[in-house]
Amino acid sequence: MNHLIFSKEFIFAILLLSGTIKMVLPLMGVNGMPDLTLVSAIIVTLIMISHLKVTLRSIAIKKLELIIILTLFYFFMIFSLGYTSSQQASITKTINFGTMALAFYFPLLVKDFNIKKFMTSLTPLIFLCSFLFLNFYFAYISGESTEIFTNMSQEETLQMTALYLTISWLNGIIILYYFFQKKENPFIRWSILTISFIILISSGGRGPLLFTILILGIYFIYKFYQFLIIFQFNRILLPLTLIILLTSTIFFTSNTVLSDNPSFKLINNTVERLTGLVTEKGGGASAHSRITNAIFSIEKINNSPFWGYGVGSYGYEMTNIDHLDYPHNIFLEVWFELGYIPLLLFLLLFYQVYKHIQPKKCPWCLALYFYFLFNVLKSSSLIDIRMMLGFYALFVVINYMKGAEEDRIFLK
């Protein structure tokens, strides 16, 4: 255990999850700690520098290309500080994006990054954050007066409730990773999947839940078609039947005999949010705000499509108040704030990462690639993609695990 905790993989997991951990620490009564993102970023940087002497001697050309693409993107962001309409949010956003870039660089530039050890570190950390949040969230939606709320201001309480989307999103990652780990111990694998699924449907994030179901649904349709051809139904029917039964049971009970049971308030909340997409006009307030943001963004982009309005400018242009805000679509955000060239660089980064994924070798890589993509099309900002960029780098690392000497450059 000590070997795991002091490993580079564990420190990297802390960095990727540091924003969420910082949010839930007050729920444990922990206050006044040094900034966890800053501390973990410094440690990760020092580890990376210590590895550079070895890794730069023989680095794959395409790895280097990816690093250059993201670095150029970051340079354009820094350049836009010279003309942005934001004076404060722009600085905050530019500094924070440095940790996003670091999350991408680290797996590509350290030696022998162990992905299994990384996931072994990340999974319990996500579960810990999830359980702490759900304990708070249950009390919040139940209207209970607890010690948790007496120690938090109304603004802090509202900020904490907004964590529901992150918790949902994180557990979608766990589900899509472990679902494809067929060599994992079956008891451990299915226990993790069951826990993550229960957390996912309890935390109330519609997007992560729907995208997880969509990706697994596409996979089941594809496998079902394959098994129809070779008549191997048993390998697909068992997991599919278990998932359908579990989902149906939870949603049936939450809407019928147990709908008034306090223990099911979290699931009821998720069901109500999902049905609101159909029953509420325009899909509800959340969907309406995203449409409004998209229309505003496109109209402003038409006025300044090449250079954009500068990093961190969206909040100011939207409200005339200098604060961090975003249009809930990361590509619109890049185009709005940074313009054409950074948008093309960002799209190129996504494309180049996709080219490194081999579905037969790493099906979970393909599943998570699209999971992250779907989520940033619906939500997230440039300062919320540390986890995504970290995993995208891992997809590239997996492609080079067995080496590709013909694609390496050697620096003497």
C-alpha cells in the first residue's frame, strides 16, 4: 500500500482529482489546507523533470507532435491576454489551464507509466469523494438540518450541490473502464461496476448517465450483431440481462411502491430530472440555458471569428461582469475566446489522439474517448478538462506500450 501511495501514478491521480477532493474536504471537517492542485502539480512537475533526461533520449515523434500541438494552443491562449476584454478571469483561466496541459504532458514524458496502478489509485479516491458528496446531497434534497449546513454559508452550499455533475461524470468513467476489464477478478469488477452504477443514478447528472448508457448500448448492439452471426449468445446475454434487470428494478421501484421512501430520494431526484427533459418545456431550465448560451456564442463569433474575444472573456461579454463563465460547449468556448487557429489546433489534438486508439487492443479507450467528447460538447470548460486530457494522454501511452522503434527519434 505504501508503495502505491508514493507512486507517480497515485500522485497523478491526486492531481487529476484535486479539484473534486478540495470541494469535499470540508465535508470531512478539513479546512485551511494548502491548495491541493498546486501542491500535486509541483510534485508531478518535479517527477516529470526527473524523467526527462531518459524519456527525451528516445521519444516517439507522434508523442512529440501532440505535445507541440497543445503547447501551441497554450501559447495562443497566453497571447490573447493582450487583447481580452477580461482583466481578472483571463489570468485565472490561463494559470489554471497550465495544470490541464501538465495532465497531458505527464504520462507522455515519464518512464513506464503503469495504467493499472493509476486506476487502482483513482477508483477508491472517486468512491471516497462520491460517498462524502452523496451523504451531503441526500441531506440537502431531504431538507434535513444537519451540522454540515451550519458550518457552510448559503453560497458554499449551492457550490457543493453543483458537484453532482462531476460525481456523475467520474463514476461514468469508472463504469466504462471496468466494464471492459475482462481479465479483472469477476467479483471485484462487478462490485465496482455495481457501486459506480448506483452512485451514477443517485447523483443526478443526466448527461453522464445518458452518455454512459448510449456508449454501452452501442457496444451491446455491435456485440449482439456479432454473436448473432457466430451463435455465441451466452457471452452477451448475461451482462446485458443483469444491467437491464438492475436498471428496470431501480427505476420501477423509485416510481411506484418506494417513491415516498426517504432512502430513494436521490434516485427519485434523478428520475425527475430525466423525465423533465420530456415533460418540461424546452427540456427544462438547464437545456434552455445551454441553447441560449449557444445562440449568444454564435452571434458573437460572427462578429469576431478569427481572433475571438480573448481568454476568459465569455463571462464579461455575456454579463458585463468580469467572472469565469463558459457556453457549456468546449469547442464554442475555444472559438469564442481564442478564434480560428486555436480551434483548429484543439480539433487537431482530438483527431490525433483518436488516431492512436486501437479498439481491439483497448476498447475502453475508445469508449472513454467518446464519453469525454460527448460530455465536453454538453458541458465543461477549458479549466475543467484535466481528467479528460490526462486520459487522452493515457490512450496514446497504451498505443506505444510495446514500442514503435520506427516512429522514435533519438537525442544523443
